[in-house]
Amino acid sequence: MMQSHIRQSGAAAAAAVALFSYCTAFGREGKKEENGSVGVHHLVAAALVEWRPPRRHAAISSAPLTSFYPNLAICEPIRDVESDNDDDDDDNDDNDSDVGFYYLRMNPKEVERTSLSDSHAIFGALSGTGMIERYDIYRRVLDDVAVERKPRGGSSRREVVIVNLSVGDKLNGHGGIVHGGILSLLFDEAMGWAYECLRHEDDWLDDPSSPVTAVTANLTVDFRAPFVEGSEGVIRVYHDERKGRKIYFTAKLESKDGEEMAKGSFLAIRMKYL
Ligand SMILES: CCCCCCCCCC(=O)SCCNC(=O)CCNC(=O)[C@H](O)C(C)(C)COP(=O)(O)OP(=O)(O)OC[C@H]1O[C@@H](n2cnc3c(N)ncnc32)[C@H](O)[C@@H]1OP(=O)(O)O
């Protein structure tokens, strides 16, 4: 479904190696371009590849999302969410493809202020075979500010986080369909991580290392299509705006084929006393 846009170059190799080092520092995982298994030697090969993202109409992957590998930069085509309203961009695809971005795997174990262990719903009790089988969180990083999304309907938003997930067959409501409450949980968590990203990259706090917690004040989910048991999917979280202690996000859940299964909006409020 998606096409890889790959070319070889020395400069790209240098960039990829630098990126690889940076990735390693964050302990994130990477993704290869095609289906099938990959050995360790491919890490080296991948470092020699420059990846050029197609500007639009490419979902994160048609490949199994399980094909992530440690310490390899994720270089993955991504859906251009603005494309439907952005027809005049069609003439500029060649230029657009020169901008890029990648994702950093976030490690729940590196977040001290949350209970990301046995007591956590997603990483604890509901984690496992038949339940939430995968919930891998990635922070989007821009290679170039030029890739920042254009305004849509007068307001801008940008993708902050994606979650690569799969749900088994033990979390249903109706037979064969994942319970809507579970999907709401998956959204809630994803937007919590988006807040965590923003907290580290913005100057909202006098002391950025201060663990200021935000809680969900409001979460709305529209269920657009049944998310069937055993499905893989991707949640994409977008930051919309901030008003004082209030931070607004929107999100969507895509099937691995790129179909929108659900979308959500979310208000996080930074607590006063933490
Ligand atoms: C990296 C790790 C990632 C981990 C992710 C974990 C994600 C998990 C997220 C959760 O599930 S958190 C658990 C569920 N949520 C809660 O338990 C929150 C319970 N509610 C509260 O603690 C308080 O109601 C809250 C902190 C949200 C607000 O209390 P405040 O006393 O700070 O609010 P205040 O009354 O001062 O209002 C501040 C502003 O927020 C607005 N507001 C408050 N509650 C609202 C609400 N529910 N909806 C919309 N707006 C709301 C309020 O109108 C006002 O707007 P303005 O500033 O414009 O005047």
C-alpha cells in the first residue's frame, strides 16, 4: 500500500548514523520498511539508507506493526492529515518530500511519576495475551520545522505522539468487538503521553524537570467503526491548544490499513498542587 522512497547517499548515511546514536540514547525502537523478519545486520544497512517521506496519502504502515526493532530509527511514511483540505499542495510534492520526521520510542520505565507497572491498567492488569498485547508509545520528532502542519480551519495542530497497539480477544463488549470503554482507555493514556511530551519540550514550567501532573478533565470519543478483536492499530494524538492550565488534544485511532476507527478529544488540566 505504501511506497518506500529510499535513496542512498553519504550525507544521508552520516545523518542516519547520528540519528541512530541519538535514538540509542533514548532507548527507542525502529521500524523497517517491509514485511518479513530482519536480523541485526540490517541495523547497519538501515543506517546507510536515506528515507524520504512521501508527502501524503501514506498510512504509517501496511506492514505488521510488530516489525519494530530496537535501536533503529523509525523512518516511516505517515498520513498527511491536512491533505483533504490542501489541494493546492499537489504541485509541490517533490519539495515536500524533502522534509522529514521520525519517532522516538518512549519508555514507560523512565517516567517516575506514574505507576507504570503492576498497578497500571494498560501496562499492568490489562496487559497480556488476549488483552492489550501491545501499547508502544512514540514521540514524533521533526527533522525540520518546515514540516510543521499548516493551519486547518484557522487553527493549527500538530502530531505529538503515536501509539502502536494491538488488542486481543478478551476485552470485548459485543462479541468480537473491542469494548468502547477499552478504546477510551487507550485514548486517555495516549493523550497523557502527549502531555508528557509537551511538558518536556515547551517552556510552560519554570523548572522543566518539575513533575507537574496533568489529569484528564474531559474525554470524548466518537466510535466510527467496530474495532474487532485481535486488531492492530495506531493512535495519533495532536496538540490543539493550551489555555493556562488547560491543554487540549485530539486523537484518532486508525486500523493498520489507515481506516479511522475512532476519534477523540481530550482536555488535560495541570493540577495546582503537584
Ligand atoms: C507519561 C505518563 C502518562 C500517563 C498517562 C496517564 C493518563 C491517565 C489520565 C487519567 O485518566 S487521570 C484520572 C482521571 N481524571 C481525574 O481523576 C481528574 C479528576 N478531576 C480533578 O482532579 C479536577 O476536577 C481537575 C484537576 C481536573 C480540575 O480541578 P481544578 O480545581 O484545578 O479546576 P478549576 O475549577 O480551578 O478549573 C480550572 C479551569 O478548568 C476548567 N475545568 C475544570 N474541570 C473541567 C472539566 N471537567 N471540563 C472542562 N473544563 C473544566 C474550569 O472551567 C476552569 O476553566 P477557566 O480557567 O477557563 O475558568
